[in-house]
Amino acid sequence: MSKRIFLRSMLASLGAGVVALPAKAQPKSSGKAVSPGPALLTVSGLIGAGNRGPLDQALDRLLAKQSVSFSKAHTFDAASLAALPQVTIKPTLEYDSKRHTLQGPLLLDVIKATGAKVGGKTAFLLRAIDGYAIQLDAAEADKRRFIVATHIDGRPMALGGLGPLWAVYEPDQFPDVAAKPLKERFSLCPWATYHIEVKEG
């Protein structure tokens, strides 16, 4: 294949959002089902077998910088999140005081897809790209019907905005939260969520 044809095919792949690696350059997996797209969410802690190995201090730069450590994890790309049952919520957001339509799978469905056993003492440490982290009890996540939002108003959420993923719920639906000032309703919702640790609360 000439250099020009190779570059043309690579640019076409970039336009489609996917770059196909040569067979010998494909990343090694743990033998579990690994999604071909880039990982948007990494779940570690008390999970099942996982679909990737331990944290790589050299290459998992953001995780390492935020002192995350694990011996195994389960990663999700956009397609694997889209394959889960989707839920739509319409919260009034604190950033513009307007209602928006958010869509994505339930947080509990994402966690269970890792093989995690969710019980009465299970908690999730939700971590955002900017380092913000909050612990959320599984019971609270279930009660509030938290989702891992992938879309806002019908469009994929962008990195640099609230996405590409946002662990969020609809405060308007809960009188105890809706009574609070708008800017106090989303303290449990780290936008740009990229890592979740499943643990005992």
C-alpha cells in the first residue's frame, strides 16, 4: 500500500471517528469482551473479572495523577454504554436555569454490567476529570434513579462541556432536593465523570 493511499484511508477512518490499528498493534486484552472504541468510563473496585488489567502508571496518566489504583477494571466505550437500556430525564440545570433532556443508562445498570454485586452497604466513589470526587451510596443512586448521561438534548455530550459522561439525576422530581437553591441540587453529580470505584460504604 502506498503512503498516499494509507494516509487517505487513515483520514477517512478519522472522519468516521475510528482509527483501525494494524493487527499486530491491536492492544492486548484480558480475554474478556473489550469494546473496540476508546474507554470513556473505567469502573474498578468490587467488580467481577474485569475486561482490562491493572493500572498502568506510565500510560493511565489521569488516573495515576489522581492517585487511582487497581489490579483490574471494567471499561466502557460509547457503544457498550449505548447497548444498555436507556433512560431519559429532564432536569433544570444549574448552569443556565433551563430544562434539558439527558439520556443514558442507569448508573446501577452500568455497575451491574461489571459483574459487581450491589448490596445494602455498597457505595460508589464517582470521580470527575477535574479531580472532583463524591461518594454515593447505592441505595441513594437507586432511589434518585441516577443515570450515566451520554447525551444532552439529543446530542452526544462533549469533552470540555459536561461530558462525555455525567453521573446525574433529576432533582426536580424529589421535593426534598427541589426545595433547595438550584446551585445546591447537583453536589452528588460530578460532570465529566470518568472513573467509578465500587466499594463498601
